[in-house]
Amino acid sequence: MKPVWIVDDDRSIRWVFEKALGREGIAFSSFASASEALDALASGAPQVLVSDIRMPGPSGIELLQTVKEKHPAVPVIVMTAYSDLDSAVAAFQGGAYEYLPKPFDVDQAVGLIRRALEESLREQAVREAPAEAPEILGQAPAMQEVFRAIGRLSQSSATVLITGESGTGKELAARALHRHSARAAKPFIAINSAAMPKDLLESELFGHERGAFTGALALRRGRFEQAEGGTLFLDEIGDMPSELQTRLLRVLSDGTFYRVGGHQPLRANVRVIAATHQDLERRVREGSFREDLYHRLNVIRVRLPSLRERREDIPLLARHFLARSAKELAIEPKGVSDEALAHIASLEFPGNVRQLESLCHWLTVMAPGQVIGLQDLPAEVRATATAAPTDWVAALEREAELRLARGESGILAELTRQFERSVIIKALAKSGGRRIEAANLLGMGRNTITRKIQELGIQDDRDE
């Protein structure tokens, strides 16, 4: 870690910071003027800069501007004895991390420097991470199954049916299947079967001849022809009209099709990957989806898990989406506090990964600070943070998530101890302090409950 720079023409201020930072084991360098700091900047940047505003020579605002031009990720804390609106506005407009009016409490100032250091190190880790993230992120066991399936299918051109709830990333999985196949050099063409009327969908898929219908002024190649040699991704296949299901079955059966209004059969060398969030088996039973087409599509099935089934991936995905949103907006990526991250990981996310991505984009735009806290979450999301859990299991899960997010160890033993203590206290209260009766209620022996009372430090002065 690089040192903290203290820039102030007042020797006593520099001395106070030097002593305080030294006690905390934080490396530092002191400068009596902005000029000295600017000269040192040629050899490298600090981890955090703390600078007075009014000094002989260049001002702290000028130093702030130079540092932000050359090293925009360095947090800069500005301080001044002249606490006026113009100084504060100028500091924040120049990109200051925080504004510290004099006189200040030394402990609070060191705490502020520590927060700035933590943020600086987090941002440094983001900058040093690989520029290209994997096409699909996930470390949960359920996602490892998806990765294995994609790996096994890399040498195959078999038809694949991808299932999963809306927002789970079915198109991403389809693109990964294409990218890792022998057809990767050829086109990947996607079409959403639910996004357009039946007549337009037919022309989109199979193309049309000139004059095939009113407005068909020229021959048009459809998606099957556009995907020649590559992959055609049919999203929301469960919504495909029955007439088009018949035409699609023909292509999958013998590899030929006709343009709308055409009479010449065309060959299709295309791998079809279909996707749906619907229960196709149920739609087959209801008669709204052809059974023979279902069996043609369901050669190999890949199921994408909901976000609720892979909660351990939520922190990874959240940081990825925050970094991507920041890149799109050309701003520094925001960090997220452990408390906020644990709460986000506890949400149900009916919209799955897509909903999480939208939340992260909202936070990138709307969260005021550089580190997102629980108070920065949208009101409808934050409201559940203080709401009572629906049952004790939910409360236990939330507590475990918070402790894991804080990096605590020995969680199982501590939570087990608290659980046993609470249950035994309640059982003793129910039995009026009679241990034998409490033990019977809990399904344990008298000796066991006596030992637990002693181990857990439970106050029990009643007679048996």
C-alpha cells in the first residue's frame, strides 16, 4: 500500500497527523506546500491525499485538480479553517472525497482516512482485475452443472432446449454454446418468438419472395438463411403460433424450408437452440404445443437455475454489474458495503439476474456516495431490511449471510450456541424452571439439559 500524503503549511497540523497515523501503523509522507506535493507527484501517487485549501503558492484546490487529472482514482480529503460554501462547492466539484473543516477531531479524521484507504484499495482491486469477464459468471454448484453441459456440447451440433425462469440468462447460455462450438466462426442469429405477430414472424424466420404479400417489394432472406452454417436461437419458443410450429418441425426433420410465397425448397445448415420459461410438457398436454416438435427440440436440455438457487453468486454478479454500469457511464465503479451486499443477497429476485443487473445500474446512477450502503438501496428494496422475517429460518439465513459477508469465522458454533441457549431458556420459562419437564419438552435427557445450562451460562435458580 502506498503512503497517505499530508499537505499543510501549518507544522502543528502536520505533526498531529504524523503522530496519529504513526500510532495506527499507516504509512505517510508530509509536505509543507502544494508545490512540494506536485513535485513528488512526478514519482508516484499517494494512496490517499489530505490537503489544506489555503496555502502559500498553489492552493489545495489546484493540487486537487492536478491529482484528479493524473490519478483520478486517488481519494482526496480537503481541509480548511475557512469553512465557507464556495470552498466546499469548489472541493466537491473538483472531485474531493470529503471536506474536513478545521478544527477537527483527530480520531474522526483518522477514521475518515481509513475509509478513504479502504475505498482506494477496493477500486485498485477492480482496476487490476482482468478486463474481460467470463461470458457467464457463477461459482454455485448449480451453475457448474451448466458450465459442464456447455463443455460437453462444445463438439456437438445437436439441437438444445434451454429452460429457466425469465431473466436467468438463457440467451447468454445460447451464445456460449455457439461460441464454444465448431460453428463459432459463423453467424449467431437470435429471434424472440413472442415479440412479433404471427405473419411477421413467419417472414422473419423463413424470408419471403418479392410480391409474396402487400409490401413485399423485394426478396428477403429470413433468419434461417442469415444463420447459414451457424446457430439460430429461438427465444420464447413456447409462444410460437401453431402454424409456425408445423413449419419449424419440417426444417428440423428434413433440413428444408420455403420462403413465404416461394416454391423452391431451400436447405438449412443451421444448429437450432431454443429457449423457454414455460412448462412445455404442460403446454403439450393442453394441446397448445406440438408434441412431435417438443421431442425434436428436447434432444438435449440445459436448465438455468434461478438466482434464488445460486445466492452465493449474488455478490460476484453485483460487483460485475456495478463495474459494467460504471464503464458504460464512464465513471469510477462504486463499491458496496458488506451490510448492503448481504441484504441484496437475501432478496428473492423474481426477475433473476436481469433484475439484479437493473438494480446495480440504478445504484450506479442514484447512489450518492462512492461506497453503496444499506441506506442507498431503493425504498422498496430497503424496506425489507427492517421488516420482520417471515419465519425463523429466514431470520437465521439473514444472520448467517451478514456474518459471512463480514468475514467472520466460527459462525456455526456461535449460532448453534445462541440457538440452544434461546430454546432452553424458553423451555425453562414454559416449565416454570423445572428442568425435567423442560428436558422432556425439548426431547433431551435431564443430565444433558443440566450440562447445557452450565455450559451456556443460563441463570436458573428455580427448584426442580
